[in-house]
Amino acid sequence: MARTPRRKTQKMPKIRTIFGVTEYRLSNGLRVLYKPERSAPVVAVCVTFHVGSRNEAPGHTGSTHILEHLLFKDSKLFNQKNGKAITGHLEWMGALVNATTWLDRTNYFELLPKERLEDALALEADRMRNSLFNDADLASEMTVVRNEYERGRNNPYELLDEEVTATAFSVHPYRIPTIGTKEDIEASTAAKLREFYDTFYWPNNATLSVFGDVSRAELERLVIKHFAKIPTSPSPIPTMDIVEPVQKTPRSCEIKKAAGVSIAILAYKTPQALHPDFAPIYVLATILAGGFSSRLQKKLVDRGLASDLSHMTLPTFDPGILTFTATSAEHVAPDKLVRLMRKEISDLVEKGVDAAEVDRARERILSSMAEERDGIFNEIRTVSESIAAGDWTLAYAFERTVKKITRTDVNRVAKKYLVRQGETTGILLDTVESPISDTATATYATQPTHYIDDDFEF
């Protein structure tokens, strides 16, 4: 009598272990990251799809964000009819649950009791390919999406930041806000979104991260059970290959609005997060605008010229942008803040920084990174940002890199990137009570204003 062939047991092939995290890859292309942590009986789960607003074609802006909403609607196995509606079912399990959309990724994540891990993995596997959204679901979510869009229009900082970004980038999709244009949002249909879903939402375009109180053997069993059966995409995942041209002249934009505040932004282009220059640029930005000892804080806030100061250096997949944002104190014109920021930056480029400044900035960054990775829920979301930037190990390797940054590194990138021809200036002038300019002939070389209609961690 012939023997029945034994069914071959699927495995989760190991790629590497580094920084306490083990990386695996299934045959369908799904990458899996696992970090055991037994300090509490909980697990954190995060599915990072390698698709964000960067991947949206003209006419489809905002698709990733709307899909983020729709993937909380019914799926084949988790729906209202069987009493397992996605959000309600997760919350019934005691899970903290959310999702976010950004330039280079979308992520869905949960923190839940360890005995509920299989429920979370089964749900994430099901909505990866079996989401059942339709026109009625889209209509119900459009109110929420419109409200988010309007909140952005009413936030003066977000409004100016988007205007500056749209001016700084001429062709790259980063110039469009993640929420999309109003025209594209209103033109969304379930059919168009289904096409987008069927293009990008596949295991070979995703990374599953599981951190917490689960054994390697149990994780392998559950991942194989729920994810290995999902096929790889029938066609190659489309790539975005638009390259932003080098900026050769300064750019500027201005918004006049009854906003309650006047704001100035100075922006410069930066390399992608995986570029060797990114870490010294991050230290440079911290020296200029990171905390009470920073140069622009002393120049603007301590002198009573600005009420608030911040910087943003995004770890993006493609070359991005560094911004310095200052809020005008009462009766101080934002154009004056621009000139003072520009002067301080010029002095830094010319004279360089000292070792003590680098040490202070380095310690501030390392302290912030430790706080961002405190607990597995924070850590897994930080890793998700590095996945989006192109390499999950960046979440850990960046710390080592920062520790090695010297004043020579900082001075070099200052001269290379803080250049006048690559600068973009943005001003929001409050029309309720316009600040008094210290120059009666102030002018702005304003390009046509882009009224674009419409989450950074290491």
C-alpha cells in the first residue's frame, strides 16, 4: 500500500538578528520583524504597508488616507454581520488600536493582551486582501475625512507648512499633503479606491512587526497560519521614480489670513534618511533650533521677538526638507524673523559650530530617542517609521551614528545644504492685527500660491 506523502510544513526563513530584533521573510514576500519582551503579558502588532501619499498619481491624491479609514470597515472574516466588526472586536479584546498615513507608508497597529495575539494577526491578515468596503462605507467616512481636511485648513501652522512644501518641491509627490487635494477627495469612489487597494496592499509590499510576550515558535505558527496563504501580488508593485530637480534659486510664498498668529518658516532641502549626511544635518538642526540652548532660541525667543520656535527634519525615503518655524511675538513682523534666522544661519555656515554645541545637541537627540522607544508600543511604531524610510534598522543604528558625529561633520553639511539658492521662505501674515514691520518697503518674491486642498519618529 502506497504511503500518503506527508504535507511539507512551511517555515518562516530567518534573514538576520540585529539590535535584538529578528527579521524573517515568507515565500510570498512578507517581511516579519520579531522582538521578544517578557516584562509584561502584552504584545504590540504593526503592519506597515510600503505605500503612502508619495505613491499616489495625480487625480488619486488622498487615496492612501481614505483607505486607512475604509480598512476599519468590514472584511470577509471580521464584520458586523458575524458580530466581529473590526474596531469593536479589537476594543472588546482590550486592545489599543489605531492607524496612520504618511508620505512613505501606512501603518495599522495594536497593543493587546498576549492571549489575543492570534485574533489581531487573523484580523490584519484578513483585511490585507479581504476588505469589503463599498460606496456606502465611503460615503459614511467622507464626513470624517472632510472634517480632517477642514481642520487642516483652519490650522495656520499646517497651512503654511503645506504651502512652503508645495513651493519647495516642484514635481515630487511630497509637495502634495497626505490628505490629498479637495478635488481628488471629492472625486473618490469605491471603485477607484479598490483599484488602488488591489495595486499596493499585498504581503510583498508590507512588513509585519510583532514585539512582546510571545515565543518564536508560537509566532511562527501564527504567522504561517494566517499570512503564508496570502498570494504575492499578481503584478509587480509600481515604483515611484520622480526625481526632484536641484533647486537653483531661492523661493518664497506668502499667505494672508485671519489666523490669530503670524508665522515665518525657513526651509532647506535635505537628503533621504539613509544618506550619510542625514544624521549630521539632524544634529545641525538641533543646534539651531532644538531647545533652550539653541542658537535661534537665543536670537528670537529670548529677545522677545518670537513666542515659539521649532524645527522639523523628516526621515523620508526620498530627499526631503528641513524647516525652521518661528511664531511672531506681538507687533513683530514675520519678515523680520526670516531675516534674523537667515543671518544666524549664515553666521553658523561661515564661522562653524563648536564642540560644546555638538555635545549638547547629541545628548538632546539621544534622550529624545530613548523616550520615543520607551515601551514596545512606542518602539514598534518608531521601527515602522524606519521601515518607511527604507531600512528598519535605522531605528536603532541612528543612535550609534549620532554618537559619532563631530563638529567637522556638522560644519561640512551646513556649508553643503544651508545654501541660499536652496532656500524656501514662507510667511503667514495675520490680517486681524498685522504686525508692524521694521521696514516700510518689505517685499516678498512670491511665486503663485498653491492652495492645496485638503503624522515623525525614529
